[in-house]
Amino acid sequence: MVTVDSSTVEPETVEPGKAVERLNRPRRRRGIQTTRGYRVFQVVNAVVLTGVVVVTLYPFLNIVARSLSDEAYIIAGEVSLVPRGFNIDTYQLVMSDSLFWTNYRNTVVYTVVATAIAMVMTTCFAYVLSKHHLKGRTVLIGIAVFTMFFNGGLIPNYVLISSLGMTNTIWAIVLPNAISVFNLLVMKAFFESLPVELEEAAAVDGLNTYGILLRIVIPLSKALIATMVLFYAVSFWNSWFAAFLYMDRQDLLPVTVYLRNLIAGAVGAENVGAVSEANEVQAEATLKAVTIVLTTLPILLVYPFVQRYFVSGVMLGAVKG
Amino acid sequence: MSAPTTTGPPPVAAEPAGPAPGARRRTRKHRRSWRQALRRDWQLYSLAILPLLFFLVFRYLPMLGNVIAFRRFQPGGSIFGEYWVGLRYVKMFLTDPTFWEVFTNTLILGTLTLIVCFPLPIVLALLLNEVRTRRLKRFVQSVSYLPHFLSIVIVAAMVMQLLSTDGTVNQIVQATGGDPVPFLQRPEWFRTIYVSSEVWQTVGWGTILYLAALTTIDDNLYEAARIDGANRWRQTWHVTLPGIRPTMVTLLILNIGTFMAVGFEKILLLYNPLTYPTADVISTYLFRMAFQSSNFSYAAAIGLFEAVIGLALILSANAISRRTVGTSLW
């Protein structure tokens, strides 16, 4: 039985906190910096960065304010940061729509299934590609990397998926995106950085390749795997186009397409005739705002806790280059 | 061993045909070592089977599927089409005035996005790098990364709310004495809207790699520059920027590679027939060709053209950068 104490062998890059730590470490003072010009610069800089924060956050706050406001105030153009005519009626309205919840549940199911499949596929292939002695490794890497720069395009993909009979099934969303080459390369680079001695020792102890992967490599890569899960989960959670293209049954759509159909009701590419009907846009202003808030909420709630994993994931990818 | 097939899951690059005797010896040796490799590493190869199937079916098959650009295609028929029609569809789009219109729009939107969205993360990273208060820096970073994680549908929805006749932008317009403008229905505004929402969503996240590169610059270089009498500005110019140059070049190449594929999904969500004159790009045009006019072969021909240009762009950007600055993707 091989046991590995992950705290002792974890290479530096494993700890996502550390990578972020390094990123956030203030640069050591470059000597005495008290010239007048530099002090002015510091003030201007603080103002500019505050501006960045305000501009980034404003749309969120605006949507929240609109979602809690009375329709009449919105149409009058009086809602910016503070809700006017505060009420939560529209929230109740949207949340009582069973289609909204069906689609929300679909999003959760699609994300979980797709992420699980993507993780298995990516981990297996990345592990194979990390073995330098493997014959044909370069060809395998080439097969994956080439698809980053050239792809079949929308039409052949659509023709393929429909002829495989995957329309109106979860597989049209899950399978065509089962491996992201970027994530694959990040994992491969990480596996390459693991000490070989551990795997050799495990092999001597009688573990086969599958055992080594499951019992040694994966436990050593927990932090990285968390990062990859997040990368995949966010991309599947946010995706809408595959469902939009391959699904025509309302009850199968993810919530992103629900939102899309709601906003496209007025100014969408599909509804050519409805463009000029500005009234329709306004009658649903609160409804849209509420749906946007409810769709964005999970991401906003999780974001503060997982942000550093994303950052470290990007940095791992960058090390590989 | 009779047929010259390559056994085993990993596809093997075909041996180039050389002089007969030498080639045969090489092939035999090659094959024997393949057998050894398979015997030793079959468990590893077995792990690669499903991923390889994925790449073959969902990545390489569609590439082959592009032959329908040169064949008559019937929905429901073979995915490779029915019979050859040669360059009919290529000629068709080359003589299609709408195609050239959307081609121009693609170039303009791509160029604008590149010019605006490439340098801004560098500027923001440099500004963040000068922040002395660690808390403030971390807060600004966290906030500015946030939009990156939103679905493009949410971003489009927010843009629509902000730009609607009762939205914030029009409130400002009215406060300064103007009349409300239905921005999303005005072609002259589309490019501005597209690029600024792109800035909002990508600039913060784009700083990560630069900030990482900035921490790797040796402090002694700044020390030396200061002894040579360089002020802050000159230190930035002569030490900081050269220090992050490899990162800049790499990201520039990657940006150029996605130049042709300008935000298809966002445009699809934000445009409408009124804004087609500036908003319609190659990818949205071929989308409509396929799914509204059911002209799949024509759309595939346009798509292939776009993909080939994209590939050519990234290859040449990479080659140029390798020659001139010595940085390349591979």
C-alpha cells in the first residue's frame, strides 16, 4: 500500500494561495519615492482605479435597482442606483414560473454531467501526454494542439451533431466540448512537474498505471483539479449557444437560453418584426432585470471564494506558455 | 505483418517513402519498437482511447465535413454531401456583395477590438503595480476580474438594459440636454457598444498574466536604472516594459489568431436587422445563411474561408514574431 503525505511532497506550484500571494505581493519600494510628481501620480492612480471599480460594478448595481423598482419609475428613466417604488412582486412572478425553474435545473444538471465527463477525459489524456517516454506522444500532442488553431466551423459541426441524433439531448452540449485544449495543456504541464520518484516507487510496490493515476497522481493534484473543475463548470454554466442551436424543446433549455429568449423578445436577431416596438421592451423591463439578477446570483455568491483558484489556474497555464 | 497498417490507438505519421531497402529496414525496426511500446505502455495508451475518439469525432470529422463547401448538401443526407459541384459556392460568395460587406465589418470590428482591448490590460496592470496599499490592489483586482465570469447572455442583457431608452446612458444624455437615443438600433453606435462591452468584460482579467510577469522582474534592474539617474517614468519604459515583452508578444499573437472570429455569440445577441450595416460579420452572416436560408453548403464555404484566414493569420503572426523578437508560441 502506497500512501503519500500530500503536505510534504506538494510542489510549490500546487498551492493556489501561494501563487496568488506572489501575485499580490507589493513590489518592494524602489528607494525613496517622495518626488512631487510621484505623489501626484499616486493620487491620479487611485482616482483612475476607483473609476475602474465604479464602472465595473455599476451595471450590477443598476440591474439590482431596476429589479426591485416599480415599472413606472423605470419607464420614466428614474432608476439608476437606488430602487424606486421598492417591491419584490416581479421576483415572485419569475420564481413562480415553472419553466424558469425547469431551465435552472437543466443548467445545474448539464453543468454537473459535462464537468464530470470533461474532467475524466482531460485528466486521462493529460496524464498520458505528460509521459515523456511514451512513443507517439508528440503526435498525440499535435492532434490536440492543432485543434486550437483550426476547427471545423459551425456548419459541419451542426451537420455532424444532428446526424448523430444528438439534437434535443444533453449530449449535444456535453460531448462536443468534452476537452478544452487549454485545460489539457495546463494539466499536462502540472503532471510533468510532479516528482517521478513517487510514481516509480509506486510501480515498484506493484501499482499499475491506473492505480498510480488514481492513488498517487490525482491526490497530489487536488488543488489543480479543483481549479480545472471550476474552469469547466463556469464555461458550461455560462454556455448557451449549443443549447440554442440544438434544442427546440423549451423544457430542455438551460437558463441562459431562457434569459436570451426573454431579452430577444424585443431586439433579437430572430424577431425581425418586433424591433421597433419599443413599448414591449419597457413593459418587461423589471422582468428582465429580475431574470438577470437571478441568473447572475450563483456566480456572484461563489465568486469571492473561488477567485484565487482561477488566478492560479491561469498562471499555471502561463508557465507552460 | 502483411498489410502496412499501423496498429494501436495512437495514429502514426506515415513514414515518408524512401529508397526501398533502407525504408523496409527502417519500417521493420519502427514496427518492432511500436510493438514493444505497446506491450510496455498499453495501459497508458488505453487511457488515450476515449480522448482520441473525442478529437477524431468532434474535431477532425467536422474538418473533413467542410467538403460540403464543394459538394451539394441535402439536410438529412450524408454529412459529406451528395455530389461534387467544384468551386460553385466559393465563386458565389466571392461575387456576393453582402459577403464583402460583412467581410469589411469583420475586419473593422476585429481591428478595433485589437487596438483597444490589447493595450488596456497592460496599462491597468502597470497602474495596479504602482499601488502601495495591498488591500486596495487586491480589491481592485477582484472587482475587475468579475465580469469575465459572466455568461455572454448576461453581458448582452446588461448592455441592453443600460442602453435602453430608459437606461442609464440615456438618463445621462437627457441630463445633458439631449434626446434619448435607441442606441441598439442605430448602426453608427454598434461598434462603440461592441468594443466598450468587450473592454468591460475582458480588461480586468487580461491583467493577470501581466501582473504575474511584473513580479518576475529583478529588483536589481530598477536599482541599477535609478543609479543611472532614471526617474520612475524612464524606469517603467526601460525596465518594466521590456520585462513583460514576451508576455505581450504571446498575447498579441493569440489575439491576432482570434481576430477573424470576432465575438460571434455577442453579436448574435446584440445585433438586429437595423444594425446589420455595421454589426453583421462573417460568422453571423453564415449563421443566417445556414439556419434561415437553409443554404448549408454556401455557409460552409464561407466558414471554411474564415477558418483558413484565421489559421494563416496566427501562423504568420507567429513567424513574424519569431524572426523579429524571438518569441513564438511553439
